[in-house]
Amino acid sequence: MSTQKNLLLLVFVITSLISCKTSQMKNSSAPEVGMFKVTILYPGGDDKTFDMDYYEKKHMPMVAGFLGKNLRFYEIDKGISGRTPNDKPTYVAVGYFYITDVGEYNKAIAQNRDAVINDIKNYTNIQPVVQISEIKKVGYNNAR
């Protein structure tokens, strides 16, 4: 009888773990067709400065807070090189906000424009370039 209880308990635990992993996968941070991506590019240059630590810990979380539920997730890239390892990166940093509604994004940014603009001087002297795109296709390499 004890062996049957242990087996049943083991099956229950394994099922619970699989179920947890499945629910995490459904909420994973992955772009989806129909979402929108706001890309913020920071072009490099000899006289350009950029405080990545501040950008990661202060600026992007602040803006993410303004976007609320419209924001699915965000990413930050740090440029490390250009086309070849010896080339400087074209962009010292790139930020991405993945959103579901462009109108809501524009409204949130407009309402908090001063806070966003005034914070830029705290981490860079670069004028950011912004592009909003619609995600049309998401592909994955299935080769293993």
C-alpha cells in the first residue's frame, strides 16, 4: 500500500512540475505576430557617452512603468562591435518595448513626456532615434 501511495505522489509531483513549466512557457517573453515593437536607437560616435547601468536600472524600468499593461516585455542591447570585431558598434545601445496597442503607447508617452525627456540627460548625450514597427513574422531555427 505504501508503494502505491509513493507512486501516486510521484506522479502528482511530476504532473505539477510539468504543468508549472507549461504555464511559464505560455507567458514567455517572445514577440508575436500582430504585436508592435518600439525601437530606441542610440548611435555611437567619438564624443558620445552612455551610462548602461543607469539605463538598465532606472530609465527603462521608469518608462516601462508608464506603459502599464500595454507593455508585454522590454529588451536592452549593448553594442559591442560593428560588422567585424574591430569595428565600433553603429549603436552603443538599443532599447525595445514590445506593446499591443500603438495608440495606448503614444498616450502613455505623451502623458509622461517631460519625465522621459528630462531623464535622458542622466545617462547619455545622444539624441535617440525611435522607430515603431509592426511584427509581421516570427521565425525560429528548428535545427538542433
